Amino acid sequence: MRRPIVLIVDDEPAVRETLEIILGDYYETVSVSNGLEAVEIVKSVPIDVVLLDINLPHVDGFKTLGMLKQHNSSVGVVMLSAIDSAQKAVYALNMGAYDYLTKPFETEDLLSTIKRYIDDLTLKREITFLREELQSRLGYGDIISKSPKMQHVFDLVKKVSAASANVLITGESGTGKELIARAIHELSDRKERPFVAINCGAVPSELMESEMFGYEKGAFTGANATKIGKFEFAEGGTIFLDEIGTLHLHLQAKLLRVLQEKTVERVGGNHQIDVDVRIIAATNIDIASAVRKGIFREDLYYRLKVVPIELPSLRQRREDIPLLVDYFFDRLCKKSNKSLKGIGSGAVQALCDYSWPGNVRELENLIERLVVLAKDGTEIIYGDIPVEITGQGIPKKPTAYDIDDYKEACKAFERNYIIGILNKTGWNRSKAAVLLNIHRNTLLHKMKDLSIDSSHSIRRSQSFENTLQDQ
């Protein structure tokens, strides 16, 4: 970690030398004798603090302060003056100076002033970083797609964000329903207000009412103080009701009343509290079917489903799998502080062939597992992929009895054998030819004759290799 850099601007060499000695144990220092030099230094060096004498020749300290702030408004400037003038101090602070010290000053006062600014600067940088990270997470950060189906979803998100209509997001578990809800919130004019998520399936039904609407002191045993609910907490913002299909019928009625009247009533309370919230609900079940079965209120269903957004499963947008693999791999390598070469084409193909019942969440978890277990400096290969991924959907193992014609059986054996060798070499024809002990041109001729190209699934070859081992 670099030490903060302090720029000393004073026309007296003795003062500059003294300040360099005082600050040398704690900071990197740069010294110049006039304001114009100071401005040039700030343009080329990441200066954190400037100690600026007011009484400079040619261009005084106030003019220099203005030029510094014009170039870099975030640089901290501490004005130094031999005159104790409240008027000058106020003028300097109004121009953007961080502080004003009168010569001669105590060393501890100077060090304390600089440290205070550096601490503030560090805190601001951390806050900025965290906000950027949060924005990335809450925006489209993890929604990586080139799929036409997801592009349609993105278009809907942009359109619905401009309104305050209720939204119902449907899709299988792990498809990113909360990410879409957060994206809608972040793109709306409510983004400065809270985004509050409630998992309706994770909270017991007897506690859900007080979780959503709060309770008054004495409402029940243990209610020793009034507690506001999530709806009040989200005032002006967005409520995200995940797994809305699991909400008990009596709570569905209360939620419907909130939607109709824009008010909530705490448990044990007797007065209505106005709330201004946008509701985004999500479910992985067929709500329409639940309505027909009488386990979900039809009127609530249509209140929530003002704008429906259906998320496709990962197997419905397989073209996104390589993109997601690269994205999660890069992010998780940084998170785990791992230096890996990448993920081999055979491994990626295996991931593309898998059906992903857990969707994007399952893929992310698997990539994290592979990254964590991989050794630094290595590449994740097909053999690193768990058998539950590579073994899914393997066709029935071929045997000699499956083909009656002798010539066709020999041809099928030769074809599968060559595909297996190609998979082992990452489809490097030259290396495969060496392993097969034939000339590369012979291999190319056989591949053409046997209709072998790189689109063949590696799992097919793996199945054949397993067959050889079993026989």
C-alpha cells in the first residue's frame, strides 16, 4: 500500500526543508517554490494533500488554490499563513481549502490536520468503492446474456422501471428473479429509497404478519416495544415479495388490502398507516394453477400481475452459458485470490451440455467449487467437472451387438475411438495423429470419411471410454 503524498508549496527553502523533515516519517513529500509549479505537479502526480503558503510570489496562495481545485476538486489543501486572520481563513475555506493553519504552528497540530484529512479521504474512497460494488450487484452486474429471450426481459425492465406498476416475475429457482427486481428498483426514481426483500417461504406464517406490517408494544407476549414492519421500512421504495405463492390465504387478504388502500395496520394496532411502496412479487410455481385450485386469491393475482415478466431457464438460453462461465470464473478467481489459466474447451462443452435444473445459481456455485479446489497456475479441465454434471444424459453404452453389420460395427468403433483420442488432445489433430500412430493427413482423411468434426460432444467420447473400461 502506497504512502500518502504531501505537496509542500512555499517560497522559503528553510520552511520546505523543515516540513519535509517533519512529514518524512509518515508521508511521501514533494516540494516546490511557487503556485504554477504546484499546479503542474498535481496534474502528473497523485497528490493527496497540499500544504500551501498564502504569501507566494507572482501567483498568490488563493489563486493557486483556485487553480488546484479547478484541476482536482478532491485534493486536500491546507493553507499556511504567518497572519492570523479570521477573514482570510473563512475565504480560504469557502474556496475549498480543508483547513487554515497560522505560522508558527505546533508540529502535532500539523500532523493531526493532515491525518484527519487522509482518514476522511480513505473513508470516502472506501464508500465510493462499496457503492460501486453495490451498484454493480443491484444493477445488471450478474445478468449476463446475449439470448434474445433475455434481451426481451431487459427491454421490459427498462420500460417498467419508468412506472410504479406492480410486477410479477415468474421463473424457475435460480434464474435471477431477485436480480431483475433489484434492477427495476435501481433504474426507477425510487432508487434512493430502500429495496426491501421478504422471502415469504422462509418466514413461518404465524410470524409473517408482524414481519410485513410490524406490531405495537404489548400486542403479544414478548412484544416489549413497538416494531415497524418491512412495508413501513420501505417507505418510498420497493418491496420484493419472493416466493409469493407460499403466502398463507389470510395474509393474502391483508396484502390485497394494502394494495388497494395503500395503508398498513400493525399487529395490535388500531390505526391505519399510509405507505408508498412499489410491490414486485416473484414465484417459481404456476400461480394460475394455484388460483384454479383455490390456494391463491384470484383478485390478488391480478393485482400483482400488472406487468408480468417471465424469466427463461438456463437450458432455454444455452448460448449464455460460456459468457456466464467466463464472468463467474473471473469474479470468483478474484474473490478467492486464485491465479488460474482458465477453463478448458472440453470442460466448457460439458457445462453447455448439462441441463442445469438449478439454473444460473447452480452454475455459479459449481464454478466457485471448481475455482476453490483448483491449484494455482492450472487450468480447469473436463476431468475436474463433477460426475453428476458429465454423467447426465449419457446414452446407452454401445456394444458390438448393437450393430449387426460387421463393417458398420468396425466403422463405428473406429469413429468413436478417434473421437476419444481427439478429446484427450483438446482436438489438436497433430497430437492426436501421434497418439494414433498415423500421419496427420491420414487422420484428416479418416475424420472426413467418418463425418467427425469438433461439434461432437465430449460426453459421447467419455461414454465410449467408459465402455472400453467395462469390457
